Amino acid sequence: MQFLGRILDTVSSVSTLFSNPYRVRDVQLSEYNGKVLLKQEGRLALYRNQKSQSWDCLLLCPESPSMALRMFQVASEGDAMNWFPQYALKLRPFYEMLHPPLKPEMLQPIVDCLRNHPDWSSAHIAVEIGLRDCLKHNYILSQMNARNNQGQTPLHLACERGDVGCVRELLEECQACTDVKDKNGETPMHCAAKQDSTLIIEALCAQLCAGVNELNAAGETPLHIACRLGRVEAIKGLLMGGARCDIMGSNGYPIHTAMKFSEKSCAEVILSINPNQLLAEDPLYGGTPLHWAKTAEMSRLLLDRGCNLNYLSKTGESPLHILTKRGRFEAAMTLLTHGADPNIKGQDGNTALHLAMKLDHMDLIKALMVFGADVEIHNDLGETPGLIAARTSKGFDDIMYVTAAVTAMSRRFAEVDGLKTGSGKIDKLLCLDGGGIKGLVLIQMLIALEKEARRPIRELFDWVSGTSTGGILTLAIVHGKSMEYLRCLYFRMKEEVFKGSRPYESGPLEEFLKNEFGENTKMMDVTHPRVMVTSVLADRHPGELHLFRNYNPPALQRDPPYRSTATFQPLTVPQEQLVWRAARSSGAAPTYFRPMGRFLDGGLLANNPTLDAMTEIHQFNKDLKAQGREAEVCRLGVVVSLGTGKPPQVAVKSVDVFRPSNPLELAKTFVGVRELGKMLVDCCTDSDGCAVDRARAWCEMADINYHRLSPQLSQEVMLDEVSDAVLVDMLWETQMYLYEYRDIIQTLCQQLLQL
């Protein structure tokens, strides 16, 4: 039995030994009676256990004479002789400073740290474990500026860990040096910059730390590091502590680093404290922060603060050139929608379109051409974008199609430029359909008309009528807004207006309208051309069409459309109506925005306002005649109706609605209700089809020249679409449509200029 017991003891000892030989354990000193004491230094003793063939390191505890702490039990003499001197040297400050009784759990993290980092001093270990009381031990104080294999002092380590209390102890009580650099050339301040806290930086700056503007081996100051890692609070502390923004690093100035790594909050902090950094040129390339921006969000941050959009760097490149070369479509769109010039020549005389053609990046090619990139500009090698496309582009046919459109239109400028405007006895009417963000189609067609006629739209027409987005554009035309400006504005506005889920908050849309038209501008502040903006009075049933005008309405007595059983609040007169409220009322599309008081979107009754506008003009002339002012009557001679694009027709599975008798019929009824509801909405708001046929027929009967322009789209575009790629494709198809109908556009412009 004794033999069996010895075997079990041996197995248990070996099992314990190989499970974790460095685990700190409580042991009885009596177990080591008769064992060979190999070494003793201070309170550490090394024994050889011949029974289990192990070497045991014990920490003697004076407060418990019968007990000890076994620090390790290894099976190799080499391991024992290697670790025992280190334990004896580095553990002394801890067992002398820690309050008894010592427990295994108190010493375990210390010995683990010692073994994991044999190059660390006791001071490093104390900082890592957070044993601030041990920092006062004389031996640790003597190691206060010792460096590990990476060249880091305990202060580096404390800063890297973000231990504010330890940093203060090292600085105030231990007199740790703040200017020591590690192997990467980093001072403790560089380490502090990696933590998102101002407290450590403030503690270092209070000791006049010399490293606040030092460059490390990678060419970064602490401010560069904080910008790269997105440490906003650290940036605030560094700037308050004397960090400079004009020190060149490997990634330019700190603002350039923030842009390169797309750290928006960091860039905002730098610009709020030092606004001049908006114009900072990096010494290497001469690029501004906008040249370093990679994303749409970062670009908007700078553009909203008024940076130079078309600035050329030392390499002769604008921000648009850089983004095009990198193929960054979203960020490039942000620049284009803020007015970037797509025709600036850069390195080797290339425009952004030359670069996009070389990349064969169709989305960028479309965007640049839609925003007016010149397809006939030659670079220094005599190449046009079209020539490059012929060599490299897979979409060459489409590119050449739009190229031909732009070229043909530009060549016809001279043909119509000499035409003279008429005497004014013939009136011309422009009607703009509704369609939400598809108002961009209207803008693109209006730009084409302006280029063809070489006149602003407001000078080509005597009457302008619009619904919803067309109503907003109608008011913009009257108030002298540039079409190119409106195209950019629509792209920017959608991000703010179509945010969240439907129905969208009305505030952003109303702020947008107030900013563009003025908060107190009245409808009659501008009276030419005459304006009709449609809306629907929704405080009654059935609802009625209402026109917001910049002139007094005809005074003729009209038959009331319905017999009323209620008394309604009277409508305000044009002299009192605010422009922004009229625009908001016309665009109050149900389910998209809430009503504007008692007004809903005019598209509910007149999404194509042509016939309603012609009726209004007839009533207006009739009123003039009734007043004996026949000399002021002008016959309507030209009607131009612009649509927001026709979606493709698709098959409808079922519009049958019936009472279901089983689950399958319930599903069919649900599909039928959905399809029927969509069809009813589409029919009520349809601006093509029958609406166009009726308008054309009435114009032919009245001997009025009628022109309808509305491109066929390859896909349905939602009223609240926000994808730049989808919208650019929509405008690209519009541009191809304009080329296909170039002869009609030329004839139309000749009529507008001659009458």
C-alpha cells in the first residue's frame, strides 16, 4: 500500500508540474524538509526535489513561518537557473512593498508579466500591473528611466496604457524623463497621443514635455498620430498643450493626415481651432486638404467651410483630377455637385474626363459629361477624351452618342445667335411637370434649351407654370437662378431632405426653400415672366386646384366647381403670399411630406399643368378684354411642356380585389390591392399619355405650336431616389434623348427667338 501511495503521489506531482509549472501556489515548508537547498537570495529559495525530479522556487513569508509561496516548479535545471536570478532580482520590490499576507493571486500577474517580458525592469512591471505604491521602492526608483528592448521607459508604457494616475506618479514623485525616445523615435507624448484622453497629455504638458512637436522615425508628431487613429480628445489636448499644425510629416500636415484616414471629427477639431488649415498646402505635393480627401463626407466637410474647389497643386492637379484618377465616384460627385470645373487642365494637359476615359470608368465618364465636361479639349499630346475612349472604352458607342450630341449643339450656337426676339404680341408658355428628384431631368433639358438659344430661360418665356418639383423650378427660374446651379443644388439637397423614412421631416425642405428664395420674399416681388404654381386645397372634399401667382388673378366670375355646405377661410392674395410657402405647398406630396397647412401637392390634380395653365392664360386675356384693355392681350403662340421622364411599362399580375375564402386567395387579394392602389396613384398623377394627347389636340385646334419633351427612362426612378449613380444614369439617358430630338429642339428654339 505504501508503494501504491508513493506512485499516486508521484503521478499527482508530475501532473501538477506539467499542468502549469509557473502557477503560484501555497505550500507547506515542511514538504521541503530534507530537500536540497541550491540557492537563496533575499526571501527567495531554490530547492531540488529529487522525488519528483523538479526544481522549486519558494518565496518565504515571515508572517507565516510554516507556509511559503511556490513561485515555480520546473522539470529543467536550465529553466530553474535561468528564472531564479530574475525572480530574485525583480520580485524583491513587490514582496517588500505589498501588504501582507501575500496571496498567490497577488503575485501571479507579476510573475506572468516577468516571464512574458524578460527585458522589462521591475519599474516596467509595476506600471503594467498598476502597482503604484511599489513605484516608491528605491530599487524601482533607480530603474525609472530604464529601457526595454523596444527602447521604452516605464513612462512610455504608462502613457500607452492610458493610466493617468501612474503617469502622474511617475512625473511628480519619480522624476521620470519625458524626452526619452524609443526605437521608433517616439517620446511618451507620442504614446499618449494614441489614447483618446486629454488627461495624460495635460499631465505631460504640465511638466513641459519636450515631445509635443517631435517627429518620430515614421515622420509623425503626436498630433499626426492622433489624427491617423481618430483620437479626438487627444487632439484637443495636444492643441491646447502647444502642438503645432504646421509641422510636415510623412502624410503632410496633421490636417492632411486626418483627411487621408477619413477622420472627420479630428479634421473638425483642427479646423475649429485653426481655420487657416483649410488652405494648408503640403510641402511635398502642394495639395490642399481637399486633395487628400477620399470620401464624399470628408469632401463635404471642407466644401461647407469654403475651401478652394478648383485649386491646382504643385503637380498641376485639382481635387477632381485626384479623385478621378483614384476612381472615387461618390467623392467626385460631391465636388461636381458643389460646382467643380470639369474642364480644368491638369498634369500633361489632361482634364478629369481624359483621366476617366483612360480608366474606362463609365460612372465617372457619365457624371463628368452630364456636368458639362468638354469632349473636344486636347491634352498636351493632342488627344481628346473621345480619341482615348476609342482606344480604351467598352462603352464607346454610348460615349460617342452623347459626345455627338454635345458637339452638334455647340456647333449650332452661331446659327441661332443672330435671331431677334419678336414684338411681344405672341406669348410663350413653359410648363414643368412634377416628379420629385426627377426634377433633375427638367433641369438638364432646360440647360440644353439655354445653350441652344443662348438665352436664359426667363427671357425665352412669358408664362411659366409648374407642379411640385416643377413648381420649385418655376419659381427658381423667375428669381434668376442658374440652371447649372440648380442641378448642383438638387444633388446636394436630396441628402438633407430625403433623410430617414417617409414621411420625411418638413424642416430640411423648408429651410432649403427659405435659403434659396428668402424668408420674406413675396410672390409679386418679381413679376416677369408670369408664374403659375399648382397646389391642391385639401381643407375641403372634393379638393380643389389652387394656383399661386405673381400677378393678380383674372377677375372674371367663374362657376363654382362644387356646391359648398361649409364656410372656408378666404385665400391670401399674391401680394401677401410668400414664395417659399408657395413652393412648399406645391411639393407637399402625400406620404412623402406632411401638408403645408391646408395645401397638398399640386400633382394630385395637375401633375402635368399644361391644360390648367392654358386655361388660366385664356381667362387672363378674357379679363383684359372685359376691362377694355384689348391692346394688352397677347395670343398664346408656343407651348413647351417638359416631363420628368417616362418609366418603362411593366406587366401587372392582377388588380382583382375580392373576398378571399382561403389563404391562397388571401395572398392573391393582397397582391391585387397593392397593384390596384399603385395603378390608381399612377393614373391620377400621370403626366404623359392622355394628358399630353389632350394638350396637343387643344393646341392644334387653337393654332398653337406645341412641343412635348420627356425622355424614356430604362428604369423607374423613385421620387426620393438618393443614389448618385442612379441619378447620373437618368441624366445620361436624358442627354442621349436630347441628341435624338436635336432637330425638334433646334426648331423650338428658333420659334422662341423669332416670335
